[in-house]
Amino acid sequence: MMGRGGGSGMVKALGLLGFMLVASLWTVGAESADEFDVRQHLSTTTSYAAGNSIRYGDETVESTPEGCVPVHINLVARHGSRRPTKKRIAELEKFAERLRVLAKGAAEAQNESTISPPAWISDWKSPWSDKQIGGELLPKGEEEHYDLAQRYKIKYPEIFSEEYHPDVYPIIATQVGRSAASSVAFGMGMFAGQGTLGPAKQRAFSVITDSKGHDIHLRFHDTCIAYKESKKLRKPKVAGWQKHVYDTVAERVKGRYGMAVTIDDVTSLWLLCKNVHNFLP
Ligand SMILES: *[C@@H]1O[C@H](CO)[C@@H](O)[C@H](O)[C@H]1NC(C)=O
């Protein structure tokens, strides 16, 4: 996956920004069960801040083994927190209307075993309703990558003390605005103080991008036919699991509040939950 640059013989850090290995987030297990925080359970939407406070159990795995010195780091990182995309903004806009319908229905359907839904539901307004476009990296997302770079610098001083050179520190981003911006924020955190630009003594650094349709490293989900085929093949099974979970949630909400929510409503509520937790200040 790596293999770029390296003219100097020792590629010290390879920042690949644009796609994250989600698997690590799915290993969050019993450790955090004592204090459940939904922000740590948002899969690919989990913010860097929430992810950073997850305890993975065996901390010793993280430290450098006795007698070893790190000489090279490959980092594959996802873009930071972003605004919902235009499509999602439109979905949530419509959902505001739907919530009013549900709240009205719930008011009529109350019986001795239900309670009234929370008051905010009937006059909820999408916080993004004034936005025509979306998907861009938020200031919070910039900070996430800036801070991530600073943590790396502190953790691996022996690697990141080398002077900047584009072959020593190749940074590759996908051809997606929020990912490219994330890689720039990361570079600013990594190389601040090393240049001559402005009060923060920033320096210029390069970010390389493959064209979207040919990016076999970072956009394999888009360019690899085998990957796409296998995903398509598994989709019905995954959809079945999802339906089961969403059905259960819909039933519970209905039993508790008398709100006749459908699977689609649960999908929108989950979308809203992820965005409210991650992207509002
Ligand atoms: C009360 O309403 C809920 C939701 O509509 C329903 O599931 C439940 O069966 C009702 N309970 C009674 C006792 O009528």
C-alpha cells in the first residue's frame, strides 16, 4: 500500500489521508461497558477526540518493545470531523417535518404504558438548514489532525526530528476536499516551527493526490472491482442484520413514547445522533 517516495532510502513517515481502517473501532469491547458513551460507538463517524479516550485494554501493545528503535511510521488516517453532506442535510431537513408528524401522532396515541416524547421533538429544526452545500472539513476536524500530528511528534521524537523533505515525509491524500484539507492540517501540526512563514513559523510541504478514478491505494472501495463485488454480495446479509436492529429500536420507541417510527425514521435518527454528537460545537 505504501511504496511512494523513499528516495532517501529511509521513508520516515507516510501520511495517507482519506480513508481509515475501521476495524480498530469495532474492537471496542467490554472495557468501556462500565461507562457507555455513545460518542465512542459511532463506527466510522467516531471523532478523533472520542476515539482517543477509548481504552483498548492491553496498553503494552502500544509501546516500543525493549531494544527496538522505531525507524519508520506508516499512518493511514481518515479525514477529520466534517459537516454532513448536501444529501444528508436534505435528509435531515425532511426529517424535521417527519418528527412533527410523529409527535402529533404520539400525542394522540398516549395510553397508561407510554410517556410523552421529549418536547424538543415537535419543534426540532435541523441545525444545518441554512446550508446549501456540505461535506467539508470543520474547524474541529482541522484541530483533530493538527493535534494528531503533535501527538505523533511527542511520541516518536526519534523519527520526526529529521528535517523536512518531501521524500522523507511523503503525504498522500485522496482527491476529496475534506481529506486533502485534513492532510494539510496534519502537516501544519507536524512541521510548525520549522519554517519561515508567519508567526507560527510554518513551512510549505507537499501533498500528493492520485486522481479519483485511479486511486487504488486509498480509494480501493471505488476502484477495486473485487472489493466492490464482494461488498455487493454481502449487502443483503448486512441489510438483514440492520433491519433486525432497526426493527427492535422502532418497537422500543413505539412502546415507550407511542411514536409510530419506521425503519427509515430510525435510520434518520441514527444519522442525526451521529452528527449532533460529533459536529456541533
Ligand atoms: C400503548 O401504546 C403502545 C404504543 O402505541 C402500544 O404498543 C401498547 O400496546 C399500548 N398499551 C396498552 C395497554 O394499550
